[in-house]
Amino acid sequence: MVQNELANETKTGGAKSALDRLERHASKLSSASSVQPTDQESPAARASGLRRFTSMGIEFLAVVLIFGLIGQWLDNKFHWHGVATVVMICIAVIGDLYLQIKMLLHQDGNAEGKSGRMDSKNIPPPSTPKDTHRDD
């Protein structure tokens, strides 16, 4: 399509059709990049987002608290002087952050209709090099 437009430009003088193409392209970009301001979000959408992140915070706090209590119990039982508590809290923080980030990426990918994983459905076909050498 671009080659046809270039051929038409050279036949008709080029400058006017190039400006027309530029205006069309600019209008497409401005219409595609228009984002709705967050002020116009519905109250239900804001409440849903608030609930989602509130529940993530409560889950994070609960996991760290439970792992911390398990670490304290291990420290008291085996007299490890706080080592188990620190290790268990680190495991809880790293593990829960990993799971929550993974969940957020999965939800965002599904919302956009995309999967973050490469499988046979979204792998592009291999490109074949054009043979420019001829043996005549």
C-alpha cells in the first residue's frame, strides 16, 4: 500500500498527497491516544479497584503475620534467637510479592485480551530470507 502511495506521489507532484497522508496519520494518532480522564470513572469501577487493592494489602499483611508467628514459634522451640522469624518473614514477603505481581499481570493480560505467555497461538511465523543471489 505504501508503494502505491509513493508511486502516486511521484506522478502527481508528491507534496500535496504527502501532506494529506501526514494529516490522516496525525488524526489517527490523536483519536487512538485519547484517554478518558479518571474523573469520569463510574463509582462502581473505583470501588472495584479499591476493593481489589485493599484485599491484596490485607492478604499481604496476613501472610507476613502468620509466617512471623511460625518463625517465633520455631525460635522459641529451638532457641535460634530470632533467625527463624527473620527467615520466615523474608520468605513470606518475597513469596507473596511474587504471587501478587503474577496475579496482577495475569489479570491485566486477560483484560486486554492478551496472554503474557508465548504459546503456539501467539508465536509469529518464522521469516524466510529472500534469495537475492541468482545463478544464471
